[in-house]
Amino acid sequence: MQELKIRSKEEADHHTCKTLLNCYLRECGGARALAVDHVDNRYRVDFPASHSEVFGQLAYYSAIGEHEYVNYFIGGEDVGYKDILSLIIRELCVIKPAASPDQKMRFMEKVSNSFHKLSLFIEEAEPLPVKDYISSEQSLIYGHPFHPFPKNREGLQDKEIYRYSPECRSFFQLGYVAVRHDFFLEDWISGGEVSWGEEIDREAKKQLGSRYQEYRILPMHPWQYQHVKTLKPIRQYQEKQALVFLGILGPQAFPTSSVRTVYLPEKKCNLKLPLNLQITNIKRNNTSIQMQRTLEASRYLIDSQCFSNESNTEVSYETGTMSCAFDEHLSELFTLAYRPVGFDPSSTFVVSSLVEKDPISRLPRLQHLVPVQRLKEWLYRYLDISLLPLMREANAKGIHFESHLQNSLVTLNEGMPEKFIMRDLEGVSVEREKAPVGTERADTLFYTKEEAKQRTCYYFLINHLGTLIHTVARVMEVQEENVWKIVDEVLGREGRRTGNTFIEEIRSVKTFLAKKNMVSCFFENGDTPQYVPVANLMNQKRGQ
């Protein structure tokens, strides 16, 4: 057991070094900071503010920036993530000399928190295959490859990590509260009042008695349920009998990759629950603006008949929201979004689970599902049901999704892609110029053409395809540029066939813009992130 703990910490340290270096190189260092000898795969990363360098050997050079490292040295000594973090902070302080000691300390604490949680998840990992929807949701051990602290969970103790983290394959019952009708808020685009099960109804009738018909039931994450009970303003609502805590009970819920969203197999739904904990870099409560934006997106996509001409591409819609009519900062502690699960959970996977390496075998999970000799065929099929429908909707209707790997699902049939599914519609953006005449053009959903297109370029092309192609290239033992050539071929054929102008723009642009996640986290300006240009590898490869 002690040996496993040591190995888990070593693996977590090595991986944290990798993400920190790759974030630094993308956001701060640029091409001049990295020197690579491609003959023996030796690398050197310069840190001019410290007059220092990190060097070692590469396991894989990544054109998109997801480099894989064998080792890390400073001055001839093997180093860990704290040493690299110290160098990076000095560089960030050159960008903004006025950075406060508190900012530096908070950043260091979050990176350390992420490292610690990652070591726990690696230690808990089992050699279990990703075989269905829920096992894929609970398999994301490492997280975002370009985030400085992808597994930060501030506010959770270790025992709570084991109890509530998807990476620990946890499941639990939800907490339920009864909310008096005059304090209950809901908004539905279809369906309506949800029955949470006989056990919850019996408990509500037992506690409420003759007042049962005056209340509606609201589910909560069990951590949040216990948390809100400690708040003085909430106790005041209890005293008014506006809120009654019914207990933790009912059907089992499985936390998904976002931690706060749960899957209830018995009810065939996802619930996007609020969680007053810092997951990565922000607390995950649900504001009224976020929920309004989510349902506006659902309504607009349905009215626009999004993907109606695509037999293998669809949207998993949020169809309702529920909350309490309290002060806004209290209401967001209760607000949830309801998303029915209409796909087949026995053969549908979160795409991000396929590109992560398995911590036991150290191989990408895609390699476990698809024979190497069929991987190119797999990719062609995947692009046909994901990339091309997204390009068509963007060009025809100006609709753009926050289509990163964690927001994307794929249904497989004998290992091959059969259906592509988009979810979590809060991030949908629509080009204002392409909205039908008479459409309510609220700022929450409609953007300029350039702003909306940027969403597809970053979230799908850089974030989604960048990591997917990195994985495919590693499995096929080729350079990423060779796989991007396939993407360019698919887009070129579609562009010539349809005259899609968005495809023409994408193929011709020299760079895309990627978020500076590390810089935004350090300077605590995530609401107004900065961006950095990343080379369009399709354009580069075609130009050679």
C-alpha cells in the first residue's frame, strides 16, 4: 500500500510538471522558449527571469503543444512540480510586476491542491475498462491538458473526495428539500413537474402532513445540502416554513466528470446541481443568468431545428430549471438544470474519456477500444458525424457550441462512431447577423460573427480536435501534422461540395486563438480571459 502511494505521488508530480510546462510554453514562452534536438529528443525550456532552464528528454514532441516528457532537470538535478512552479511564477511576475504575495500564494495552493487530488485519484485507479456512459464519466483521472490545476477541489477534505469524486467511482443519494409554492421557481421548455420517486414522496407526506400540496420537491447535492443547513439566512426561511429539509434519501446518483452534475439512471436524467466548492478555478453554483442563457439556447436550437438534417448528430437538451425565490446569492445555492438522457447509456461515452491515458496500462483508452489498423477509419467516421455537422450549422445558421471534449458524447457500435451528441448548452453562441428577423437578440445568446466563430475555433478545433489528434497520432506513432492532413482533406472535400464559407475561412487562417488558462488563473481574471495564437496545422501542412 505504501509503495502504491509513493508511485501515485511520483506519477502525479510528473504529470503536474508536464501540464505546467506545456501551459507556460503555450501562454508565456512561445517558440523561442523551447529548444528541441529531434535527433535524440532532448529538450530545453528557458526561464529568462530566473536565468535558468529545465531540460531533459521528450517522449513525444507535439505540434499542438501537448508535449510528453521523460524527465525534468534543473542544473543536473531531477526536479518536481514545485521547482517548475517557482520558475513559472517568476516569469508571470515579469508580465505583471504588481502581482501581490496573496495572488502568488493562492496560485501555488491551487496547484498543490490539484497535485494532491491527482495523486489520490491515481492511487484509487483500478484496471477497469471504460465500458459504458457512467464508467466513461468517472474515468477522467488527469483532466484538462492545458490547465495549471485541473484537479483542484478546494473545500473538500480527503474523506469527502473519496465520497463525492467521480474519479473514485463514487455514488450517493441526493438531499431533498420541500419548497413552499410561493418560494418555488421553475421554467420548462417541455415536460414539467418531475416525480423524484415514491420514497421521497412518502417522506415529504410524513413531514409535511396536511401541508404536502403546498410544497414542491427540489433535489440537492448531498454536500450542498449539508452546507446550506449551516447558513443563518436559510434557517430563517426554515422558521417561515418556506423550506423543509427532508433528508438524504432516494435513488442513487453518480457524479459525472464535472463533479457537480450527477446522473440518475433510475430517472434517466442528468441534474446540473450547484456546488459551493472551487472546482478548478471557480465555485460551481448556478446563477439565474446562467440558467436563463441555458434555456434560451435550448429554445433557440429547437426552434432552429438544429441538426435536423443530420441523422447521426444531435443535442442533449436542458429542458427545465428549478430554484428558490430567495436573494440571488442564496438562490444560486439551490438552482439546478434538468437534462433528460435520451441516448443509450450502454454504448455512449464522454469523448474526453477516450483520449486520456489509462493510469494502469498508460495507454490511451481509445487504443483499448479501437484496433490501431482501424484508427484512421475511426477518425474519418468521427469527423463525418462531428466536425462536418458543426461546420454546416455554423455556416447556415450561425450556431456555435462550447464543444470541448467534456461537453461531447459519442455512441459507438462495435467500436466505431455511430452518433455524436452535444450537451451543456450554457456556452452556445449565435451570430447576431444570422438570427431570423424578429428574433429577440439578447446579449446572453447573440454575438458578433467574429465572437461566435471564435467559440467553434477554440473549443472544437483547438481544444477538442487538438487533443484527439494528439492521441490518435501517438497511437499511430506518427506526427500530429500527418493526422491534421486528414482533417484538412475532410474539410476541403466538404467545402468544394457545398461552398461552405466558414470552412474556407478555417482552412486559410494561419492561427487560431487559445485561452491563456494559466495566466487567467494567476491574475484571477477568468471572466475576461486573454488569448494566445496557436498555429493552424492544416494550413501549415498544406503549405509544405
